[in-house]
Amino acid sequence: MNDLTVSNIERQNVLNNQYAIARIQDNLGVTGMFFDDEYLFTKKMVADFYDVDISTIDRYLLQYPDELKQNGYFLCKGKRLKEFKLQFAHVINEASKTTQLGLFNFRAFLNIGM
């Protein structure tokens, strides 16, 4: 296997393997917030897990936006954000006036680590 930090193809091979993703999630024991049939993570949650500053996550979002979006990063806004905040306001600690919130599904969460 090639180095996952330099090979997009190798990263996608892992991220497209649903069996591997499920096993990795089970072994890591990371659950996030269950919403719309998947576990979601805020930038802070991702940064805390990888023990990096949020600015590192922001930099990755600027450097690899297409790859991260393809793997499940998205901006939650509108009605969906309102429903999300109603369910998880106590966890996310975001201002009530927030109009969009970047969220990672588990694949995008792993993609950051790669």
C-alpha cells in the first residue's frame, strides 16, 4: 500500500470500502452525533480527536475542499441546521445566530487523518 498522505487513489480505496469504514469506526469507538442516519462531527470534534488546532482543520478544508466534500464534509444550513441545532445545541456550543455549520461524516473524519 502506498502512503495515504500522498496518494489520493489509495485514500479513496480505503474510504470507498464500507466494510473497512465500519471496522475502523468500531475499533476507534468514535461515534459523534447521530443525525440523518449517520454520525457527524464538528471541526472542533475532529481537531480534538487528532489533537490539532482548529486552524489545521481549516487549512485542510482550504487545501483539499473537493476531496473532503466528496467524502462527506458539508455545510449544514437552513432547515436542516435548525433541526440539527435543536437536537445538539448542548454539544456544539455554537451561537444561536449561526447560519451555517461545517460538518464531517465519518468518511470525511477519516479523510482528515489521511
